[in-house]
Amino acid sequence: MVVVEVVASTPNAEHLIETAYLQCESRWENIEEKRPSKTFDERIEKMFKDGHFSVLDHPSITFSIRRISRATSHQLVRHRIGVGISQMSMRYNRMDMEDMIVPQPIKDSGNEELYLKMAGLCVGTYQALMKEAKVPMDEARYILPNGMMTQLVMTFDARALMHFLRLRLGHHGRPSKEMQEVARQMYEYAKIWMPTVFDERYKQYWE
């Protein structure tokens, strides 16, 4: 089961975005004097309509993403701009059948037994290579299937997170069920972190 948790995030992130936005449109040394002229809602709506997304580069949020498959992590790590990634290494962590992720569509199809049987052949060979043939773990791992569990710590700036959510929540392309669940949990945290910026009404403007 996918688990996503927040490790750290920029405090007062929406205030930071507004400060950056005010700096862009003002020559005032004390931009706080200009802040009361409009509400934050008004500024954010104008920001989205104008495509002024650079101010979203400033705040960041860090997630711990656990119990996902290597197949999904291969998609996750393609997001590199505005993203920092640290992933559990299979060079140093021994894997077993308990680390095997069974996709929900395979469970629903009634083929879980076949899936686990084939995965067991791979994992059994992996373990035999290390124990009997003395193959190093970082070489034996080559035979492990994409369904093996992995874990990551990922940091997104707000702009990169918005782009990620646009692509992976299911509105574009065909993200897997597992990827959609990762994105869904991230989005729930994002709405708590920056409730105005990640409000449903602004989804149409997301990059």
C-alpha cells in the first residue's frame, strides 16, 4: 500500500510567493507597504491568468514515498526540473518476496497467483546467485522484477509539484493506478500546505 508523508516544507509558503510576486511588480524597497492593496486571492488569480509561474520556484516541500514499485519509481524519477531525489538502493538492501508489490489491476484480473509465481522464480534466482554462486548483491539484483518495492525522499518546488500533479493525477496521459495514488496523496498535502495556490478552481491554469 502506497504511503506518502511530508518530511519538511517551507513555512508560510503563500506569504513567500506573494512577496516574490510583489517584488516583480514594484520598485518599492519596502514591499510590505503594497501588500494590503489587494487580497492574496486576487493576486494569485492574476498570477495564474498571466502565466507568472516563476514565483512558485521559491517554496519547497519534501515527501517520503514508501511501498511503491520500481516500475512507478522509474516514472517518478523522470521529474527532474525543480525536484531533488534520494532513492533506496538495491545495491545495499537485500530484497525478498515480502517486498513484491502486486498491482491492483492484476489482483482484479484474478492472476495474482501467476504473477507471484513468476516473481518468485526471479527472487529465488537472485537469492541463489548470492548464496550459492557468491555473486555480489549489486550484480544479482539485475534479475529482480519491476514490481519490487522501493522508497524515495523527493523534494519539489511548488512549480514542479504543480506540473507533476497535472500530469500524474490522471488528467493527461494514462498514469498507472499506483502513480495516481502517489499523486493523490501528494495533492492532499499540497492543499494543506498552500490552500489557495492548490485550490481546485485553479487546476485549469496548472503548467
